[in-house]
Amino acid sequence: VQLQASGGGLVQAGDSLRLSCVASPRTFSRYTMGWFRQAPGKEREFEAAIRWTGDITYTDSVKGRLTISRDNAKNTLYLQMNSLKSEDTAVYYCARGAPAGGMDYWGKGTLVTVSS
């Protein structure tokens, strides 16, 4: 299984950014997919997840600003981020949900830097 995240970059506070994560075919549509982030000096933390059913979960701090979506035909996971803040600066990772819980495969991450 391979996950390749992209779309990060340097933006200003208030800007928007869309991250993408392309996954190996034949596995994507049947699994929960999620986005996590790791800010400098902090632990990696959960941001959002979307199940194969389309059900979505967000961490409370990003509700209203981040939107997770998936395109199963393209084997691609997205994270639309609006009204970015300097505290959103982090490496963002996509991951695949494991059948028994947790996440079993991780992409390499894409860096988002938000300047204030």
C-alpha cells in the first residue's frame, strides 16, 4: 500500500489550501482514510477521517475550517483547509484505517507553513 500526500506549501494566514493523497488502487474505496498533522515539537494528532460509507469525523478544533473528502474513482483523499492560521503550520499526513482499528499505513507527509 502506498500513500502519497501533496499540496502543502507556504501560505499566509487566512488563505486556503487543498491537500491531496493518492492511494494504491484496489484498496482505497473499502477503507477509512484520515488526515493527521504534526506541528513542530508536538505529537502527531488526528484531524479528520472519512469512512468508506462516507461518514466523516473531525477533531473539534478544525470543524468549520477543514473539509475531508474522497474520490474513490481517482483513489484520492482530499483535505480542504480554509481560513488558515499560523497554528496550522505542521506536516500533514494521510493514513489508511486498519480493519481492527487505528491506522495501518501512512504517507510521508506534506508540509504546510502558514505565515502570520
